[in-house]
Amino acid sequence: MHNFMESIAIPTAALVFSLLIFSGFVAFSGNNVLEVLAAIYQGAFGSWFSWQNTLVRAAPLMLTALCTALPARSGLIIIGGEGAMVVGGLCATLTGISLNGLPPFFVISSMACSGVLSGGAWIAAVGALKHYRNVNETISSLLLNYIAIAILNFLILGLLRDPATLNKPSSFPIGDANMLGTIGTTSIHAGLIFGLVVCGLLWFVIRRTTFGFSIDMIGGNIRAAQISGLAVGKLIIITCFLGGAAAGLAGMIEIAAVHGRANTSLNAGYGYAGILVAFIARYNPLAIIPVAILLGGIRASSGLLQRSFDLPDATTLVLQGIIFIVILASGAVYGRLNWFKPKGDSP
Amino acid sequence: MSHTTNKGKINPGRRRLLKGLSALGAAGLMNGFGPAPLWAAAKVKMGFIYVGPRDDYGYNQAHFEGKSAVATLDWVKAVDEENVPETIEVIKTMESMINLDGAQVIFPTSFGYFDPHILKTAPKYPKVMFLHCGGLWDEKKHPKNVGSYFGYIDEPVYLSGVVAGHMSKTGKLGYIAAIPIPQVLRNINSFTLGARSVNPKITTNVVFTGGWANPVKEAEAANSMADQGIDVLTCHVDSPKVVVQTAEKRGIYCCGYHTDQSVLAPKGFLTGAEWNWSKVYIDYAQMIKTGKPIPNLVRGGLKEGIVKSSPYGMTVTAKAKENADAVRKKFMDGSMIVYQGPMKDNTGKMAIPAGTRYSQTDIWLESMNWLVEGVIGTTKS
């Protein structure tokens, strides 16, 4: 319980502290601090319209954050979410195009499978390179992003190109029947449900299964894990696969719920934003949900700030950056505050 | 700082917080944000959306300058957003402008905003006009409240070519382009044709960078072209800043694109092809104010004032100016035909047979997939 309190109180305090620093910037730029903060709140969470705006932006971040968060639990810093998302979206498109005409439920399920498998394989390769060849996983996953984007560009400018898309080269469409719909009468697409379910599921796997415990053990002390007989290599590769699978699913959702065909819009930076979410959430799949919503909200409020105060888009990037740094720095406080220690258990 | 939303002055407080949280619970009950707000003064409300930063010295800045011009009219309220990706986020931006700012007309300026984002959003807001920069609107397929506007910018690009043809000493020009799509190929061809109208021996080297904003590759290409003895550079990427600055640093000439880059290269800047969105946006605002129907398709070139040339740089010779101005005059009176046969492509094949003429508005030109004789490069990226 004390641990839980600590993990709520410290990020909250960090958030408040970041807002204070941010207020300094706003005041310096000559704007009314309270009005700007109120506008951020209004743009992110102030109405049902804003909530939809926020949730739509948060949905892909939940999945791409898992691509960094899961491998990080086993001690690997992977930043290849963007590439896995592109590959997942591309393979899902290929599947959708080739199965177009069959029953939509079958097509959509197949697209999801191919997104998950290809994205998973993409990051599993990073894990394998690390385990068998000792290739630095951060570098290899970053470079794989560029390879994924190059493959995407190659295919949409060549083999997959729909000749009708003259000035915005795109693949053939997957067909309207095979698109994912929105949730009820809202404008939020089904991707949000996928994000919530997958985060919950992976939280369960991490916290409540032997497999999850083994992963944390590898991350905690890889020698100890080896000595206790864990199949470290296999576990690392499986973890990477799961992370990549989540990002691949995000790619599939971008195609099936938003674009309907593959083009350069698939590579919109969600993979990189997911890294930020994973770090702030301290690699906890459940914490990813509120953090993704917070970040989605900040992004959603950018529009209102620009339109109402003539502030540049960079304003919300500054806020994002401040929050990121303060929350990372606040990691040093864990376990040092007496308020959160069980009574009678003084150091 | 006046700041209003459709609910009036923003007032931070607990009540708003509770309202926001309870809105989550009311999810199933309401869709959207209710009716568009009533505005005290009947201003023309316009929303502009850019895919990149407002100050990119290029495509986005050109639109921002147009927006800034229309915003100076006291009967117009113009709002804008930068760095909006071509994803569901642009749908949300458009809806915010409509629901929160009461925008009557939206200008999503990036090509990739059209399909599916504008096409998906427009039917939901039949009273709002969605005007897309790019010329994709098709009467048979697309909603009535969607439209396109675009300019034949290859006309001023041709003029840049004429000036470059006069100024080049080596007879070698360089074109740094994003991807080989019809629009880009047409600019490369027009530039080359303009230069070769001065000196038929001139060649244009083309490098495709593979993306609209690849500053590192653009700088590499510019440097390598300077090394090869190319002495006039131009480009078709989102922001010509890097190419223009690199050319200046290497002591060679350059022609701008999208907007005026002369401040970036005070010595070597010759001229450039620019959009004149100020005129286009003010025209639209006036149509809305007077209640005139808005045409679904607006296109034009130098004659219609949708595109223009940047002022000549200080090194441009009188002869070059005279020649370019003479051609400009022909563009203005409609007698200038750039694409007429016989014209060969750069593989030696006949691209336009003798006797065939394609005037500027000809739809055939819009699927251009070849490079004209004199261009060194291929249409494969």
C-alpha cells in the first residue's frame, strides 16, 4: 500500500512541479499563466469533445509505448516502435489487399494477426541480435526504423502503388468493408479498446505470471537469472516479440481505422512518442494508460493554444519535455521519503 | 489578451473540472459539441492547417503568409495550427476549428489531408466549406462542400529556368527534388525547358531525396552538385532553406521555391517561384462576405495571380531580366505554351509528337511521368 501511495504521489508532485516550471516559460512569453493553463485543460479534458480528441491521440501511444516498456523490464532499451509500427501496418495492408472480398471479420482478424506477427518478428530480431551477437539493442532498433521506412517508401512507390494516387503515392486500398469502425456514437475508433485491453493483459502477464516474474528477474540481475536456470535468451526474445507485436498492432489499427491504405502517413512519429510514454510510466503497462492519456491531452491542447493565444506548436513540446525530465529526475526520490515507509521500518 | 471559446471566457475552476469529468459519463448521450456558436459580430471565420512549421521558409510559410494577409482584414477572424500530421489528428483539428472557433471555411493545406481525412469529415459538416490545396476535387466523386485550389507554379519555375540559363557559366544546373511525382517532374521539366530556351546545351542534374523534409540529404546533394561544377541550384522540397543556404555558402547561384528566400542568400539568389496565397485567401474571404457561391475548383497561374516570381537578385544581368520579363508577358496574355511537340524525353523517346500542344490547363500534363531531354536523372527514385 505504501508502495502504491508512493508511486502515485511522486509522479503527481513531479507533474505539479513541471507545470510550475512551464508557467515560468509562459509568463516569460508575456501570456497570462492561468489562462494558458486553463486552455490546456480545456483543450485536453474540458469537454466531451476534448476528451474524444485526447483519447484518439492516446490510443496509438498506448500500444507503441509497450514496445519500449516490455523489453525494458528485461533490461533492454529498445526504441524501434516506429519501425515495428510501420512494418505491422505495411503487412496488415498487404494482407487486407490480398484478402479483400472475403468476409470482413475474417479479413480484419487476418490483418490484425499479420500486424502482430510482423511487428513482433521485427523487434524479436533486435532481441536475437542482442542475445546471440551482442549487438547493442538501442542502436539496432533505431536503425531498423529507417529500414522499415525505406521498405515502406519502396513498396508504395513501386509494387503496391495504386496508379490513381498521383501526387501522394499510396498502396491500393484495403476496401471500406474491412475498416474498423468507431466506438458507439463517438468519433473514437476501436483502436482505443485494443490499447486498453492489451495494456491490461500485459500488465497481468508481467505482474501475475511466472513468465512476467522471470522477465523482471532478468532485468534486475541477468547473472542471477542465468544461475537460477532461466532460459534468458528465449525469454528476452519473447519479450521483444510481445513489445513489437503491440507496436505492429498499432500500425494495423492506423491502417484499418484511419487511412485505409498504406502511405507515408503511417510514419507519423507515434513510435517515438511511445518511448516517452514508456519512460514516464516507468515501464508499467497499466501506468501507460494514464500517461498516454496525459500526453494525448497535451497534444490535443496544442491546437487551442495556437488558435487562441497565437503560441507556437513548440509550446506543448516544451511542456512535454519539462514533464519528461522532471519525472525521470523524480525517479531518484523513490524509497527515500519517510512518509511512504511502513511505520517501525526505519532505515 | 482576449480569449473566447463558444462557452465564453475561460474560467479555471473546480466547476469546469467537474464538468469535464462528468462529460466522460455523458459519453453516450451527446455527440460532438452541439450547434456552432453565435458570434456577436458577423466576422468571416477561417481556419488554416499546416503540416509543418509556420516559419519553414517554404511550403508552410507560404500558406502562413497568406493567412497573415487575410487576417489583417478587420472583418476576418483567421486561426491556424502548425505541425498537424496527416493522421486522425487533422480530423480533430478541423473539428475543433469548426466546433470551438466556429470556422465557416477550413483550409487544410497539405496534400495528404485530402483522402481520407477531408473526405471523411466534410459530410458531417455540410455547412462548412473545406478547401484543399492541391487540385484533387472531382465533381463526380466528392462532396459538394469540398473544393480545391492550386496554382500552375511551373510557370514561374520556367521563368527561373530562363534566368538560370542566362546566369550559368558552366551550363550545368542542379535540381534537388523530394519524390518523382507528376507535380515535381513538371517543375523539373519546366525549369530545364526555360533554361534551354536560352542555351540548348544546358543540362539539369536531378537528385531525389525520397522525402519532403530531408535536410541532411538535401545538403549532401547540394554540396555534391557544387563539387560537380553545377553553378545554379534549385529545389522542390518543403523547405528550400538548406539548399539555398548551401548554394550561398559554396558561392554558386540559386533559385528559390514556395516563398521568397532572398534573405538567405543575398549574393547568389537569382529569383524564385512563389505562391501568392494572400490573393487567393482574400478572394475567398470576400466571396464568403458577399455571399457569393464558392467555386469548387480554383486554379490559375501568373495571369490569375495565384503564383508569382520572387524579385530578381542583385547579380541578375539586364539581359536575363529582359528575356524573363518578355516570357512573363507571354504567360500573362496566355500566348505562352510550354509543352508542345516535338519534344523528346531524356531517354530519347518522343514524349510529345510534333504538332501537339498542351496548354497549361490540359489534364494530360497532370499525370506527367517523364523527364525532358536535357535532364540528367531518372523518374525512378
